[in-house]
Amino acid sequence: MPVSLHLAQQPDADALLSRSPLAALVGMLLDQQVPMEWAFTGPLTITQRLGTDDLDAHQIARHDPDAFAALLSEKPAVHRYPGSMAKRVQQLCQYLVEHYDGDAAAVWRDAADGKELLARLSALPGFGTQKSQIFLALLGKQFGVHPDGWREAAGPYGEAGCHRSVADITGPDSLVQVRAYKQQAKQAAKAKRATKAAGPAK
């Protein structure tokens, strides 16, 4: 089914994410320590600097590492830490080439169930459990990828009607709701740390 993502909040970048499974994976990989829009615009920026119409795992995997890091470091940089993220993007693409012949969608295309899909995502370089669950939720909620038990495998991010992550962003309104949820979660975690540091009341 046609996919229409709104994660970069920029038409050309979102169009690439919507049509390219590899771009969606790379955007998810970049989504840490930078604003979401910056991260998910990254795949388009990389594509433009490579002079191509789409991302190609084989091309990125065999690219000279220093040259690729320089490409991501050009102003405006693709990430706050372009050198380290260039390495991670190449590692991701090398893994996809080795295990899926460079076909990013093959990661989820024939997964038997949600548990297997989560295991496949968690095996990708740079994808920890939380990132894997969020991407699994994105696949289920917006890409129509529904292996048995996908919501359960995605944990709290798979819950219907919630606004916890990029999986729930479908436009400006939902973006505001997700940002509000994250701010509340951050404040709650801060309060919990403060309480713990203060020790038990005497």
C-alpha cells in the first residue's frame, strides 16, 4: 500500500522515506541526539551528495570510509556527530549487503511473526531494543507490516492510539502530541532521579 511519512516535515525528504525502505532505516539510525526532523532529512541529504535518486546499500557499503565521513560532514552536517554516524550508516549497509543482498525491505518482508521481526531489527548495527521496537511500530502502523504479534513485540510503542514515538507521527498535530509525551517522560525521569538522589525521608 502507498506510504506517506511525515517525519522530516519536508516534502522531498518525506517522499524519499516513504518510497525507500533503506532511507527509512537510515533515518531511524540517525534519530538520536538530534531533532527528529534533522535525522530524517539525513537520507535525502546523503542521496543528494552521492548524486543519486535513491540510497543504495551496495554503493554506501563499498564507499571509501573517509570520503563518506567527509560527505556527511559537509555543511550543513547530516548529524551532530557526522563522523561516527557515517561509520554506523556504512556498517548498517554492509550488514544489509551481507545478510539481505542489500534489500532493506527483506528485513521484514517474510518475518514469521513479531518476535522474529524484532530479532531481525535488533541484529542491525546501531539498533538497540528501543530503536528496534519503535521501528517495528512504525512498520506496523504506517507501512502495513503486520506479522502475528507485531504490537506485542513493539512493546508500548505498538499500542494503538498512543503518541509515544515517530511511529505515531502522521502530521503536525501528532508531532506536537509526541513531543509533549516525550517532555512529560523526561520530566518524570528527572523527578525520579532527584527523589532517588535525595534518599529515603527521615
